[in-house]
Amino acid sequence: MSQTSPAVPHAALVAAGFDIKGLKTWRSRDGGGYQYTLTHNGKAVATITNDGNGGPTDIEWSSLTWDGNLAVGADATPAQVKKATAQAALSKAAKDALDAFVASLPPHQWCGKNLKVDAGWVASEMVNIAETRKSLRSKTIFRVDGTEYQIKAVYDAKVAAYIKGKYPTATILNEDPAYAVAA
């Protein structure tokens, strides 16, 4: 299971309306790549790709050019222009919401330096959310004092009672709404 970043609060990201569909992952020389569809409030708004070879994460907003303008071919029909315009409006709203979310995050301290959280970092955290959700189907995962633990048992009231009995301060991820929605 992937390690989550304390710099990007998963619950806040999901509460902001962001989710993931169609995650594809692969091995690469630099660890692994991925591609998925980013959704905002249930609507597909972007394709996120990281080739896993050390480069940045690419966010391709649906029906938008790199500078935020409408992306439609010169030979598009009026119906295609109307559809692209509607999609561009959804993508623009999602981009603005993601930019606002990123701006709300404080710098992350690492090795005595302040690292600025960017949209690519947030996009990679969406993969961690999806991987956590997948793991929660067959495991119970909990945190105690910042350390994450797993029990290879499907979450139920009996497992929760055991964890809370042994670790009263534990936070059980299976109970967290950020991971409740199937990816």
C-alpha cells in the first residue's frame, strides 16, 4: 500500500468534490506510472497521466487548451462546439476548485525545507486514495500516533472493537468517509 502524504489531506480533497475513475498503473524505470480520469462533483473533467519516468504529472483538462481557452477544432459542427463549451465550463470550474484547494495547503516541511504543494502532487495523492480504497476491501487499516497498521481481515464491528480495545486512540481508515466511495 502506498504511503499517504500529510501535506494533502485526503478527506478535504474528497470533500472538495474530487474523485478518480479508471485508474491504470504500470511499472517503469522510476517506480511506476499511472493514468486516470479526474472527476469533480461526479463529472469527468481531466485526464491525469504520469509516465513514471521522473517527469511531471500531466493534467489534460477536457476541452481546454493549456492556457485555459476552449479547445475545439476549426471544422467542428455547432453541436460539437456546444458540447465542448459545456465540457470546458465543467473543466474550468474544476481547475479553479483544484487551484483553490492547492492554494489553501500550507508548505510541506521536508528535510528542513518548505516544499510547495502543487496540482501534480495533489493528482498523485488521488492515486493513493484509490489504492487505499482497494486495500480496504479486504483489510482493516488504522493509524496510531501517525503510524499506519493493517490487519488482514475484512472490517466489521468485531474488528473495530478489537482495534479500539487495544489502541483507544486509533483512527480506523475503513470508517473515514474519504475512503468510503468506491473508485
